[in-house]
Amino acid sequence: MPRPPHCTIFDGTSDSLPEGCWLVELAGVDGRRYAYRVYAARTALPGDLFWSALHHHDEGPLPRAFDLFDTALIRPIS
């Protein structure tokens, strides 16, 4: 049975924010790094944060990002 999504990308349309904010940087196949702000609980798993940012990136017009967890930088921001 699939798990419900644990993290969401904040699109600016809601006034209520979850309790934590994370910066997730993905390595692109073009040599650039793409940064995404992911709002999720402070107890969110790094893998959930990574996949949330990667799926959001894949929906956009930018060049592909590597789907390798080890290439991502994940850190909490205030």
C-alpha cells in the first residue's frame, strides 16, 4: 500500500506553513545545482525530502536532475 506524501513543496498559495523548512539542492545533468525549499516536519526523513524536491523538479521545464540521493545536499533552514 503506498504511503501518503510526507513532504510538500510550498507554492505560496497558503498562509499556513508546516513547522519546518528544508533546503534541498539537486545536482543537474547540466552541471548546475537546483535548490528547492521543502516545508515538512522537523522529523521528516531525508529520503522523503529528497524525493519531494526531485518530483517537483521533474515536473518543471529545467534539465533533468540526477536521481541519486548521494548527490543532494539537504539542510534545515529557519
